[in-house]
Amino acid sequence: MAVLSTKKRQSLKSSQFALPGKGEGKGGKGAGSYPIPDASHARNALARVAQHGTASEKAKVRSAVARKFPDIGQAGKAKKSGKKGK
């Protein structure tokens, strides 16, 4: 996973968090939870919310990750490749 420094995290847009802040904090932006600026962080967000999130937080994070990275979290579903395996 790429390093996300405090400065980089603070510069992320609200759309780059699975659970955006509520308008509190510096500049009225809010901290936000579960940053998903890239696929690696999105996978990490899914893992962390599975460990520590409420049922509603889990649903919101899964939805945000699915919107931004449709291929993540689809391990249980067969992918169409056009090739037949042995």
C-alpha cells in the first residue's frame, strides 16, 4: 500500500473517502474515514471496516469501494474471460 502522509491525507477530496467528514475540522472539511484514493487503500478500507465498523458503515464502505473500484470485492463471482481453463 502506498504511504499516505498526514499532509496528503488532508489534501484528499471528500470523494476520496468511503465515509467523508461531516464538515468539522480545518477549513470545514472534516477528517473523513477510510480513505480510498487507490485500489490498495480501498482493499484496506474493506478489511478495516470489516473488523471495526458498524453494519451501516460496512454497507457504505462496500458501496463506495464498488462505485470507485468495481473489480474489488468480486472474488466470489466468476469473471468472464473468454478462455476456457483446464
